[in-house]
Amino acid sequence: MGAFGRIREDVAAARRGDPAARSGLEIGLLYPGLHAVWAHRLWHALWRRRLRFVARAGSQLTRWLTGIEIHPGARIGRRLFIDHGMGVVIGETAEIGDDVLLYHGVTLGGRTRNAGKRHPTLEDGVAVGAGAKILGAVTVGARSVVGANAVVTKDAPADSILVGVPAKPRARTGVDDARALLTPADYAI
């Protein structure tokens, strides 16, 4: 898929993820979460070509412009949608699957200063509520939902709901729409 195909795909994902979206033009011009992801693709390509300083400088410029910090070493799948976005931090060794939804204030951070894998892995279809922190080299299984302000420090199986500090996973039952799961009060803290 070419660059324009990926852009169209990203805009469509934003439209699905945000009920307030009115048009593709509005999304493409006014959604900083998309701008941060698009810029990350460029900085990540430079990072992989070992132009590390330029990639880091570019990612800091993107952070300054959007309020979203994505390390150029992070690996991001297709159709990531960062809704509102301000304060989102994605660390260097983070891995994000396809069709992931992040709300504002989410941190995918490390817990150690050791070299190697130290940031989370989010598998396909994960949704992470506002202010949630996922810390360390943990894996959040596919189609899981992390509630607002939860702090995840341990692996979670696929199809989990993670709430609390520290977050404890429980199985999802009956509700398929991850966005709807992030709304009810019993999933927020």
C-alpha cells in the first residue's frame, strides 16, 4: 500500500474512532493525533537508516507541534488513532499493533534503565483510556481495553478489561465495541 493509501486508511480509522468527526478534510487538517503518527512514519524511517540524531530532532519538533511524543524507535502498526492526544508518550521499544486506539494522557513507558526491550507491546485492537499508564516490557493482548487512569505493570491476556491501580485484568463479556467500554463509569477511576 502506498503513502496515500495509508493516509486514507488513517483518516477512515479516525472517522470510525471519533463520533465527532465531520469530514475527511477536517480530520486530515485538524487532528494532531494523525499528524503525530504521520510524522512518526518519517522519523522512524530515518531511525531505521541510522540517522538517529535527525530522527530524534524531528520527533521533538513533532512533540512541540502536537503535544504527542512518539520515540522514532517505536514500532507502530496500521490505523493507530490517537484521540485528542495531548500528553501521549510512546517509548523507544514500544510496539503497537493494528487498529489501536489511544486517548489523551496515555503513557507507554519503561520501568528500567537497562538496554533492550523496556516498553509495552499492545497487540491488535487494543483501546487505552485517558490517563492510563502501561509500564515496562508487558504485553496487552489483542482486543483488550485499558480503563481510564489504570496502571498496567503485568501482562494481560487477549480480550481483557484492565482497571485499577495496579490494573487487574478480567475477561470481556458481551460488549464488542471497545470505545463503548471506555465510557461507563465502572471502567473509569
